[in-house]
Amino acid sequence: MDQCSLYEQILGLSSPWFVTGVELNKSQGEVVVQVDRDKHEPLTCPRCGRACPGYDSRERRWRHLDTCQFRTQVVVQVPRIQCPEHGCLTVNVPWAEQNSRYTLLFEAFVISWLRAASISSVSKQLRLSWTAIDNIMARAVQRGLANTPERESSQLAVDETAFRKGHDYITIVSNRLGQVLAVEDGRSQHSLGRFYDSLEDNRKKAIKSISMDMSPAYLRATFDHIEKAHRKIAFDHFHVAQMLTKLLNETRKADMKQADQSLRQEIHRSRFTWLRHGASLELEQIQQIQLLSNSLKHTGLVWYFKEKAREIWKGYRVKGARAAWNDWIQLAQLTGIRSLSALATQLEKRLFGILNAMRFRASNGLAEAINRQVQALKVRARGFRNKERFKRSILFHYGGLCMAPNPYE
Ligand SMILES: [Zn+2]
């Protein structure tokens, strides 16, 4: 096989395209593959497909997969046609998408590599700028969103994550398969509202559960957009546990300030013991909690309520859970501990979502896992400076999208 037909095979070319020459430029470390088009074959408009007369031609270059470490460029005089309806346009070539400077195989290669390696390592290995990689990723996500069949959306999880520390949030909506369906700016009612708006009516109706934290913004958006939302919203155990843990910590700190100086160090040292599940404590730790409870004003009682709530979550099927929670709420309100009582009132208002979560056993663990992945992604990229890139990157890695171009389909 001569060199030209070899490269025709490598590029997957067929008539009317053919390779006319291959040049090795050693000083530049580059292989240049010259491709031409059979002049007798009719030209067609890339928009409407009708046969059109040729107008002129322009030289264009595409980067292809390296040949033996040499950067490989495909160089072609690409004809332009004159379409009566669409004007003067460059004809389509089978090895690349319109407006891309890379062949489809090269893009597919970059995409598959990016899924496993960091942007900086792909950039270094392939001698590609971050902007070039970003363009390939942007096209990949766009292609993925257009090509991927409708992703599962009957069980949703909504979560927020900070882009840059402490401010500028984004809202992430994922499905039960852990695929990110949407990344929206902000964490307001409108952030989630935009996602709901993007769904067709039948898909909106098919939603069975939406797992979320108790932020009023997501609640409001869901009540506004989803029918029978009070049967579908679920507050997972994770979120309730987090509220109780926070309350317990604050109570212990407040109590410590009033405790005897001699006990303070021991109280401080016990801080993690209080937070662990009662059932997992050593005898010694239980004794410590009992002993300290005598000297701390409210901590022991709040601890008891935290343990009790866990028991209800783990111990009850739906039947009986409502009564158990109502007891819990009433008792908590009777303690006279203001912060605990306020939390109980909040849970009372949101009880429907807690019971839904118990009914579905819907776990937001998946969304939390995605959030952790996103944080890891941020670290890997050494902090995204550009929010659009960050959002794109989440969809690229966790969207479950079919992003690779199909060469010569
Ligand atoms: Zn046309």
C-alpha cells in the first residue's frame, strides 16, 4: 500500500475525497496530509442538500491524531458553493464538523481522554491550549444534549453547590441513576423553576419524587410547577440529621460557656462523641455522656432527641411514623429549649416531606455523592475561574451524555 492510500484508510476517506500527498516536516515535527476532491463529482449545499455550482475554494486545516509522535494536519482546498437560497457556503467534509479545527476522530480521542484525565494533562500531552480543549468540551456537551435519548427523570434529586467559596451558587438536578440532568445558575426559586420549565408536560407529570433539603426556594419552585407536590417532595434523613447535629453542637458550645472551668476541657474533648450514633458508642463514652449531661444545661436533652429522631427514621415503616414524629415534635416543644422547640415547629410544618421520604425510602445520598464528585472535580481543575466552564464540566463528566462524534455515519 502506498502512503496516500494508507492515509486514506487512516482518515476513513472515500470518493470523492482522496489523498494527493503526504509530507513530513521534521523541523516542525509535523506530518501534512494533502486531501483533494474529485472535480467531476457534483457539489451540494450543506444547508439544503441541493446540487449547486461551485464558487471558489479556501484552504482549511484540521488537526488529526498524531502519526508516530508527529502532529498531523489535514490540509484541503475546500470548495465553496453558491446556493440560490443560502448563498455562498463551504461544503461539508466527512472528517470534521462545521466550524471545528479538529477531525472527528481527534475530537473523539480528546473526549475519551478528558473523561479520565485532567484538562491540564491532556493539554500538555496533546499540545492543545485550554481554550481549544474547552471548545471541544463545549461541542461535546452540546452534541450530547442533542443526541442523548431522554434521560430518566421520574425520581429527582436537587442540590446546591458553591462555585467559589461561600458565594455564587449553582443548582444541580440529578436522576436516580446519578446522572446530572441540569446545572442552573443560583439557588433560588427561579434556578429550579428554569429546570421545571425545560421539561415537557408529560415528563413533568411523570415525576414521582423530588428529594431536596428544606430550603424554601426549592420548595416554592416545586409547589409552583409540579402538581400534587406535597405527595412528591421528600426531605431525606441526611438533611434532618444535619439540622439536629448542628443544633446539638451549638447547644453544647452554649452550655460549655456556663459550665465549671474545670470541666470545659473535657466537654470540648467530648464534642465528637455526642454526634455519633448512640448505638455505636463504647461503654466508656456512654458514661462520659451521662456524666457530662449532669453539668450541661441542655445538651443531654438535645442529644436524646437526636437519638430518638434516628430511631424513628430507622425503626418505623410508614405506618406509625406519623404518630411517632408527632410525639417527638410535641415533646420537643415542651422541653422549653427554645432552639429545639423552633426546630420541632419547622419539622412539624415539613412533616409531609419527611413522611414522603420514609415512604419512598428515597435517599438523597446519591445527590450528596454527586455533590462530592463535583467538589473533587473543582479541586482537580484547581478551581474554575469561569462559571460556564464549571457548569459544562459537570455535564461533561456526570451528565451521562453520548458526546463522541460519530465519524462518517
Ligand atoms: Zn441551500
